[in-house]
Amino acid sequence: MEELLRLKNTVDDFEVEFDIITPAKLSIVTDERMQKINQCLETVESQLELNRKQIDEINAQIDRLTNHADGIDYMVAVASGILTGLIDSFFVKEFDKLWGDKKVNKFVIENAKKQKVEDKVKQAIENAKKKNINLSQEQIDQIRENIEKEFSIDDNNHDDVLRRAIKYFEDKYKLPGDNIHQNAGLGISPSSHHLDDLAHHPTLLGLLCAIITQFTKKGVYQNADGKTRIIIAEDGFIGTDIPSKIFAGTVNWFWHLVSDMAGSKSTPGAGMGIPGPIMSLAKEIAMIQGINKTPLPKLLNKLFVDKRIDLRFELTLAHELGKQAIPVIINETIVRSFYFIRRLAMQYKEKGSLKDIEWEKTLPFKNRTIVRMITISSGTFMAVDLADAAIRAAVKSGGFGPGFLPEFVLRVNFVGIGRFAVAVVTDVKMGIDRSRLRNERLMLVSKQMHLMTAKIFYMQARTWIAAEETEKSINEVVEIMETAGKMAYENWRENIQALQRIGELSQDIEKNNPGLIDEICDILQ
């Protein structure tokens, strides 16, 4: 039972209280269906929130992969490409094929001269001491001057001086197993043995092999067919104990390679040099089991012997590519600097304060706009460079005859071509990634719509359940009101009857309770 209404009246010390109660309970019993719907709504809401975050992340990535460059950006990119193309044309000279040869020859001659001067001076001082004679500074200077004359270079004696320098190093720093391949019938030729012999590699593995040979008297070779050969060496061992063997394996190895850089004493400057770090590493990889059965060993042998891809070539290539990289780097710096400065100014104008600037939007990296600008600037640079190379090659070769192509290749900036290729690939890849992300976003938006529809259905179901419960409550209230009305009517009828009986019983009341009627009248008044 629930109490609907309470009426209370107090006169002096007399209280009258009326209560209206219901024969049924009005509180709505929680429906199990409503609980399930609420749980499902919570699940849908969490999925919607997660989906919204994923869509926001994809939108940010799509914006980064979208090109927002305008006419000013394109104009600066083209201008930068033209400017750096002109820098390349006027300041970067044609490919110098002999740069590495010149540097190696100079290095060998200078070091041979320096060491021979030290050896001769030291030997002269020791010989003088044996005779109790002290050499004067003038005599020492005379010895030094004689050696320097021996290594003095002019237009006619360069090869002779280089030959003397190579012979000096070969005689002083012998390498065990230098010529043990000869007459061994192992497929190792004099032209290829610097590549085939690991101890002739200017790498860490080459150094280890040179030291190991000092201890084991065994040299490790791989011929052009990819077969590894172990050859016993008998001569060239200097060390007698562990420290001296390690010293000999290190010092002799280095200076012997110096002598081999510039060819041999029989063919100074023109003979086979030593493989460079890249060729040496490739040869060492070719010795791995499985790879040695591929065409790689033969290819490396052909490149080294026929194409002369040795240390001198690698040095030349590194120098020329470094020289060609300068205008490419300048081009990159101009474009990226402009992008940063302009975006910073735009952010400051929009935000009005430096502390509110979104710095990630000013960085000239990892976005489609800067990639597109670099693509245009490097493409313009490449066009200017190729046009300049073609004009100069045609002028030097006398037209577009047989000599045009070699001259043209010597003037092309390959670093610029490579940078343009990388920019194009990056731009295309960003476009593909953007399309993929847009498809993912479309799927997420479709999923979001389905989740919203499910949410609407659950809310409708909850509304209908609430309406059903409301209808039940209203019907119960109406029923209670009808019952209360009937009860009020019955009470009213009983009160009338009681009042009528009071009149009938007034004589008995006065008889049995004298003065009670007068007292009741006073109270009612």
C-alpha cells in the first residue's frame, strides 16, 4: 500500500487526520529489457567514440598526404631549380675520370718520400755513431734534399717516380702470400688476385685475414667461379711472436696495400689496383655459401678486371658525386627554408601569438606539399642540367655524332637525377597511401552510420518501453482514483447517516450525558 494524500486539522488540543492510501504499489519495476538496452547503448557509444578517434587520425594523415601547395610555392620551387641548375652549369665541372688516380699516385709518392727520408737519415746517423761521428744538421739536410730530388716530379718523370715509390713500399712491406697464386692452376690471374685474395681488401675482414696468415701461413682466395681456395704461403713472414706477428700483419698489410693502390712497379699508375671498400664488401658477400654459386663472383671479376672498378675509381666516383651533390643540397635547402618561413608567417597571422602556433604544420618534412615542391624543383634542376650537358657536349664533340654521348654523360649531374627519382617515387607513394586512407575512412564512416542507426533503434526501443510503463502507471492511477472516489462516497454516506442518527439519539445523549450536546455545539461554533 502507498499513501497518496494526508490531511490534518488541529483545533485546540483536538486533532483530526485523514489518510488516502492505494491498494497497489505505484513504483515502476525495472524491466530486464531496459537493462539490456542500456547495456547495448553503452557498447554502441564506446564503439562510436573509438570510431570517431580513428576517423580523426585518418583525417589528419589524409591532410598530411594532400598537396596544399599554391602558385607561390610552385613559383619558388621552379625558381630554385633554375638557380641551382645554373650553379651546377657554371661551377660544377665535368666528371674528372682521373681524379682518383691523381690522388692515389700523389699519396703513394708523398708517403714513400717521407718514409725513405726518415729511413736514410736514421741509417746515416747510426752509421756515423758506429764511427764516433756526429752528423751535422747540414749533412742531414743534404740527405733529405737528395731523397726529395729522387721523388721530385716534372712533366716527364712522373711514372718513374711513381715506380720508385711503389718499389720502395713493396720491398719494405712484404705481404705473405702476395704471389702464391701463380702457377697454382686455381683460376686466379695476376689481374684479379688483388680482388680474389681477401688479404688485399681494405676492410676489417682483409685486416683479419692478413693477421691470420701471419699465424697460419694460409691465404684465403675466391676465384671467378666462386670457389674458395686455401693456399699455403712460405715467404713474407716477419713476426716471430704474437705481438710482432699482429704488428706485422697490421702495419705491413696497410703499407703494402698503399703500394698496390697505384698498380705495380712494372705498370705504375696503369696496373691493377686494389678493390675499393664497396667492391671488397661485394666480393666478401659473394663468398657466402649459396651466393657463391650465383653469377655474382663472375660479375665482380669482370667489373674489376675489364672495367677497372678499383679503389681509384671508387674515390673518383665519391669525389664527383660529392661535388655534384652541392647544388642539389642548395636546391633542397632553399625550398625547405621557404616552406618553413612562409608557413610560420601564415601560422602567426592566423593565431596572433607565437605560443599558439602549431609547429608541426610549419615543419618542411613528411608532408605531400613539401614533397611536391621538391619534385618540381628537382625536376626543373634536372631539366636545366640535361639541357646544359647536351649543349656543351654538342659543342665539344662537334655535333651529335659518336663523341656526343660520352661527353654528355660526363656532364650529367647524376645526384640530381637520383634526387628527382626519389622525389617522384615519394610523391606517387604518398598519393597511393592517401587513396588507401580515403577508402579506409569511407569504411569507417559507413560503420559510423550503422552504429548511429543502431543507437537510434535502441533509443526508440527504450522510448516505447517507457511509454508502455507510463501507460500502465496512468491506468493504475485512474483505477486508484476510482477506488478512492468510491471510498470517499461511502464515507460521506456513512457520515450523513451518522448525523441523522445523532438527531434521533439526541434525547438519549442528553439523558445519559447531561450537557454534552451544548458542549459539542460550542466546539462546532
